[in-house]
Amino acid sequence: MNSPKDLRGLTLPELKELSEEIRQFIIRVVSKNGGHLAPNLGVVELTLALHRVYDCPTDKIIFDVGHQAYIHKILTGRKDRFDTIRTYQGLSGFPKLTESPYDAFGVGHSSTSISAADGIAAARDLQGKDFNVAAVIGDGAMTGGMSFEALNHVGDTKRRMVIVLNDNEMSISKNVGAMSRYLYELRTGDTYTKLKGDLENWLSGLEHGDEVLEAIDRVKTGVKYLVAPESIFEHMGIKYFGPIDGHDLESLLDVLATARKEKGPVLVHVMTVKGKGYGPAEKSPNKFHGTGPFDIATGAKLPGSSTAPKYTDVFGKTLIELAEKDKSIVAITAAMPDGTGTEAFKERFPDRFFDVGIAEQHAVTFAAGLATQGIKPVAAIYSTFMQRAYDQIVHDVCLQKLPVKLCMDRAGLVGDDGPTHHGVFDYAYLLPLPNMVIMAPKDEDELRHMLKTAMTYQDGPIAMRYPRGNGIGVDCSAPLHTLPIGKAELLSEGRDVSLWAIGSMVPAAVRVADALRQKGIDAGVVNMRFAKPLDAELLEQEARRTRCLVTLEEGVLKGGVGDAVLETLNAKDLLQTVRVLRIGIPDEFVPHGDRKLLLRDIGMDDETMTARIAAFVQPSQDGEGRSE
């Protein structure tokens, strides 16, 4: 299999055999590299059917999120490189326009595929072309408001396209909400089941009745269309086919071929099993949604190199500890209780836990509403996903100065998931907002105290960002205490240069300072703790004393913490005499790969930073201040 065209010469039994070969291939590679296992195992037959029916890359298939596109990659000329997926300079874990002409749209965040497909179909019609367009979206992604905005438009324009709703009752965790319940009713409706059975029994008793049933199945994919009530999609102007067994290749091929010939929009409702074909993934699909390397025989995760607790786990445990004493604390997540560390909170305080589905905008404004009534809402959302709720943060939270707690996991470079998931923009998009307080812990213990600080702070919104993965292994047994808002921590004084680091860059700054001292440069380190408000008093003190500052942040430089330092120094008229070097993420999207290698490539590994700072500390020839 080197091209989708190779599928067309296969018999149905051969396609079934191929589906099992692909499953084993994916399990073998993901067990070594890690990746999105369960979503892909669930769509093997569906992807084979799509590529058998559609003539790609002329026809366009757009995957939502893209964590279920491994089979698509294997079938479209990337089989021989599949063992590099999500590795440094290897295949991306998501569809990517620059990777293959078969990737019709780059994705990584949820609920975008229908909108993108609608746009592609509109361009086709404007240009007088005649290719087919299909959007694949999960039932979890259907909880996102953008999906309904797109459906509203598609139903209005009646544009020719097919929407494949891959329904496995899961997003990352178990789906919630009214749409989930509605799809369940479509899957299991008693009226349909009874009428279907009655019709089949009646036809079976007639002469040639069995032939009639077979004809109905062939022509209209099942007797459901004779008895089922109209779906919500049909009321929106979108023809509805389904539900269809997503692992029955024959039915899938028939239905997709029929849907493709329709003159207007069609939604094909496909039922799949997340993790299909691999016992541990079927049993725990959420655990194998995105997984690290694991033992194939048992499904057990392979141990990592660090024994320190994960930041996510420390956050979850501390939140429970605080909530035990304060009944006004509630937790909110957007379909990710496992990923955000709030699953244990859900079990301990089910009445104070809210999973709103993949709906970050709603999550933030929902939190704002809670805050108006004296509740202390904690919105636990990944940094990269918080971007989706920016207007709500601005208008509904900051403008009203509401004490919402934004807790942003996966801040900084996240490694294998790449640019769609790197949390590198939060400093820059939060810093301009009036009334916002922004903090980042230097280690897992300081995270505990910052969370305590957030619960105590009621003068407005407060955001805390922290990285993916393990902490640095510090003691976390100290009693919780609050930190003074806007006050930095002077870890060490230096005669020649003061390193101003925040969050994950503080441990790196300590290591770099040690390396600089070995070069004869006396470097001090400040743990900034707060990106906003900055500790202007300590900053001025250190600037006047050393005349040489370096800022270190695991966020974009443009509009980031380093810029905030420059603004503060400029306001105090110190930039003519103080030299400043800013170290952070450059003005580019950082690719996927091992985090250490990515940091090296952008000049943020310890060795490169030490060399840059050592060169910078040398006084300028004219003795005047400058910044970089």
C-alpha cells in the first residue's frame, strides 16, 4: 500500500485483512514513540472506506483535530516514514499542509473541520471545479460551538459536501452534555428499534420479503429511513444517514458512495469503538488517547526517567486540599478532566466539578458568571486551548474585574505534539489585559503556594501557567502559604549580571549562572514569579547595581515578559545605562520533537544560553546601554 489508488484493486476480504495489518502496524509504532493510539484504532475501517470512495488528493478529506489521521498518513505515501511520527524532524502527529498534498488542511485543535471543509467547498464552487469534500468530525468535537456555527452555515447554503460524524462516545474523556445525549438517543432510540423490528418481521413473512429487505439495505443503507423521525441535522437542511456500524466495511463503502452523489450537504453518522482491536485501549480509551511508550503485551506504560511528581498531579492534589477547607472552590474543565488533573477533584466533589465539553469560550464565561456570585472558579485549561477563549477573558473576565482563576497546563514547549500544542503565547496574550495578574512557578512546590495565592486573591482575575511533565524533584511537604502579589524572589546576587527568569526557566537560569561563574562572570538569579505585576522595585535595584540584565522566558519574545521588563526600565529612564538581553521563543512556530532538541535549535539550551550571556556581559565599546 503506497497510495490510496492501491485500495481500489482489493476485494472486501482483502480490505478487512488490511485493516488488521494497519492496526498492528500502528500499535507497534506507537508503543515505541507514544502518540494517539485509541482514536486511530477506532477509525481504521472508516479511513479505508473514505480513501476507497474518494479520489484524493483531487478530492479533499479534512480531519478534525487530526489525532485520528495516522491511517490516512499510512495510506498516502508515508508508510515508510511512519516510524518517525512525532519524533524530531519526523512526521507530524497531525495533518499538515506542507507535509503532503493529501493533507487538505492543517489541524490540531478541535471543532474546525466542518468550517474548513465549507470554505474549501465554497472555493470549489467559485472556481467552477468539481471535486468532492468530506469533513470527519468526532462526537466530542460536536460539543464545540464552532461546529454548530459551521453546521448553521452549511445548512443555509446547501453546499455539496459530506460530514462524517465519527461517534465513539468519547473526546479525550467520556463525552458530556446535551449533544452527547441526543446522539445517544439517535443510536439507541426505542421507537426506531421497535419499528425496525416490526417492519423486518412483517416483510420476512411475505413472499419475497427477504429480497425486499436486502434491496432496502443496499439502496438506503437500512430500514431506518422508513421509520426513523427526522434528525436535528435534517431540520437544519443537512440530509442525515445513520447510524452506521463504523467497523462494517461493506456498509461504510455503500453509504459513503451514496452520500458522495448527493447534490447537497449530507451528514453520515458512524458508530466506532475507540481503541478497537487492542484490548487495553478498548478497556481504557482515555488512557490510550494520547500515550507515551508502552508494553504491547500488557498495555502498561513504560517508566520515565524522572521520579518527580508531574505538575498536573501536584495541581490536582493541591486543588483538592484547598477545596476541602473552602466550599466555594469549584473546578471547570473543557472535556479534559484527566489531562488537567481534575479527575480526582471530580470524584471527591462531584457537585463542584463542571466538564463543559470542548467549549473553552463557554468555560471562561461560565466561570465569570460563577465569580459574580462569590464562587471561586478554577478554569483548568491547557495554555494552547485557552487561546480559544481570548475574547471571553478580555470582555467577560478582565473588563468586569472578576476573580476567575485561570490555570494553564502545558505552558511552554510540549515536545512531540508540536506547534498546535506548544503553549508559548500566553504571556504575550495576557500581559496587555488590564486587571490581570500572571504568575508562573519555578518548581512543583511553588505551584502549590501559587494556587493557594490564587484562591486568596479576590481583587480580579489571576492566571497561573505551568509546564507539561515532571517537576524537578523538590520537597512538597511544606504547609501552604500565600505569596505577596507582584514580588519576585532574589535567589542570588551577582556582581556582573542579573538573570531574571520566570517559571520553567528559573532552574535553567540557576544552572547557567553556575556555568557563568566558572567562566569568571559573577551572575545572580531572580525568580520573577509574577509576569504581571512585575517587581519594579527589585528590578530597578538590580538594574542600577549590575547595569546588565538578562530575561529568560519559555514564551514568545514579542510582547512577552522580556518586553515587559524593557517597558518598566524605560519608564524609569534606565535603558540608556542598563544593558538588557532577552532570551525566549523567536518569532516562528517551533516544530514538534524532543523538547531538549527543540530548545537547542532555538538557542535556549544551557550551553547556548551560557555562551550568549557570556558574550553579552562584555561591556559595549561606547559604554552605553542597549537591549537585544
